[in-house]
Amino acid sequence: MKISQALAAAVLLTSAAAGAAPTDLITLYKDLHSHPELSLQETRTAGIMAAEARAAGFTVTEKVGGTGVVAVMVNGPGPVVLIRTDMDGLPVKEATGLSYASTAIGKADDGSDTPVMHACGHDIHMSVWVGTAREMAKNKAKWSGTLVMIAQPAEEIVEGAAAMLKDGLFTRFPKPQFALALHDDNRMPAGQVSVPPGPALSSASMVDITVRGRGGHGAYPQTTKDPVTLAASIVTGLQTLISRENDPSRPAVITVGSIHGGTKHNIISDEVKLQLTVRSYDAAQQQRLVGGIARVARGEAIAAGIPDDRLPIVKTLFGTAPTLNTPALAARLEKTFAEKLGAARVVKLDPSMASEDFNAFNLADPTIESAIFWLGAVKQSTWDAAQKGGPSVASLHNAGWAPDPVPTIAAGVEAMTIAAMDLLAK
């Protein structure tokens, strides 16, 4: 599972390029990690990405779709390849104990202050993106075509890709035949990669349910319609949509992530609010699940004697389609990685029930072949200890998620450069 010594060294060394001298990738990574910015607020981060791309020799356009960056390098005839990184952090208070841990404070949607952390590894993605840009610029004699590298805002709220497309990503700039991305992963040690052959990430819909009852004194429940017990019945009933109505061979998840109701021990409230996430790999299945949620909520309320004018209010906030790799491109990448990296470094992983908006590029133009692959990011000693029954590896979006930067970034640059070189080979 050896990483290329040249690329491993490259993440530690400053490379010369036109314009401002670029930072070494580990210094860059630590800076990005220490200064995360929330979705649609990535101004400092975008400025760094733009400066690094210019230093590597790309023609750079900023403020595409808000804070997005588009860097283009035309290098003769050939296909157009798009490489995407995401930039935004999460409203999470970091608990890694790292010397470069984030202490950043951002503004939440409601205007309140919130800690911010790169708990999903977008700092890794950006560092790999910069390293890949440098490698491609240094090796222009080995490829022909056009490379379009984009730094995308607001992936965490699945708005950034759509915003860049709306702002002319495929009309103002060369439209790609291929689109590539990677994502760090806690299911592999640093140095390994995995390419989903088809389904990569799930659909995601957010559903709000307002359960309405009739409040009163906790000592006299017979005079009320208790929304707390009704909400509990709805939560239980929703799980039958998975266990009794869903085809077991087609994965799906319904999670109630938030439930709030009541103000005091002896008061039965008027309402309870639920927040749900719904995930699957198929648009029709997703729609059926969302419709089932409304049916279960209404049915449980009727069974509890709730009058028609107080039945639950069910609102689907937004959704994103599943991210499906183009099978031919995924197979090509997996074969190339096995040849160039060694078969031992290319592993099989199940699709993820997480979701994101990389799918937007292929949905905007189905002729674009697209693939996202996973990049192992766990420190080898941490991984080995977990396999022997030690502490489990922190998941993404966890306050303790801490990728091992040197081997992870080196492997990411190596793999993404191999992928781009293969697609743009003379």
C-alpha cells in the first residue's frame, strides 16, 4: 500500500509556479482546517483556491454562483475534464485536540454565532485539488485537452453546484465530457481508494411534521389530545415504511433527527415538531417514502381522534437526487487505479447513505460521464487498533473526525492526477 514517494514528498514541499509562490500542501491543509467557513460564506477559502490555481498557471474566474471558483487550463485538442472540490465547513465544535484545530465562529442562518469545523474533510479535498492542479500544470507535455477545475460552495446544504450551473458554468466555460470528484472516507486507512460502480450516494429529502393536539393539564389527560404520545406513535409507525413496505433489496432510511414539544412536566402541549431525513438510491422509491410519511402521520392522528382541522402538517423542505457514477467511467477508473496504484490499494466498499450535490453536473447534462471515488483518510495505527477491538474510528460530521493529512493528501493527489491523465492522455 505504498504511496508514490515523489507525490508523498510533494505534499511537504513548496513547488515553483508562475505568480505568487504556492504554499506546501500540508501548510495549506492546516490553514484551511483552522479557518473553516460555513456554506455560502466561503470568501476567504475561495480566495485561497483562486490564488493557488493562478499560481499553477490556470485562468481563474471568481464569484461563480456566489463564492465559486472556476480555473481553466487549455492544453491543445482533446476532451474537457472537470474536477470538483467542495469548500464549506459545518456548524460543529471541533474536539480533535489537534494543534491546528478550528476555533472559528460563524453565523448561522438565524444570525446566531456557531462554532465551525471541517468535519467532512473538505479541507482534504481542497488540498488534493490544489496538488492535482500543480501536477497537471507541471506535466502538460503528457496530456492534451482542457482541464476545468472548480471549487464549489455550499455542498453541505446541496445548493452550490446548482448555483454555479445557474451562473453559467456550462455556458461561460468549456462544458466537460467527464466530471470527477473524490471524498475522504473513514472506512479505509490512508493510502487506499474505492470507486463505486454505480450508486455512490443516496437521495436525501428533509421532512418537517407538525403534530397538533389540544393542550391542557397533565393531571387531566382525558380533557386533551396529547401530541406527545401521538408523535411517539408516528415515529414508531414511520419505521414500518422501511420494515414492511420497502423492498429489502433496495436500501432506504428514515431517521427522525429532531423531536420537540412541551414546556413543563405537568403541561400537555398543543403541538410537537419532528424533523426527518429520508434516503434511498431511487427517485421513485424516494417519492413513495415521502408520501408514506404523510399517510402514516395522518393515519395515526385519525386513530388518536384528532379532528380534521388539527391533522398533522407535513412539509417536504428540499431534496437531492442520488449520486450515480457512470458505470463505464467507474470501471475505467477502478482498472486504472489498480494498474497504477496496485490492486491492494483499491478496495470494494458499499454505497454510502450520505448525500451531496455532485450529481447536479450529470443531471444538468446526462451526456457527461461522472464519477466520485472514496479516499481513505484514517491514520494507519488508528485503523489497526479499531480492527483489533480498540476505539472505533470517528465518523464524518463528528467533532472528533481527524484525517491523517500527509498520506491522505498524497494518495488523493496521486489518484486524481492518474484519473485526469488517463482521460486526457495524448
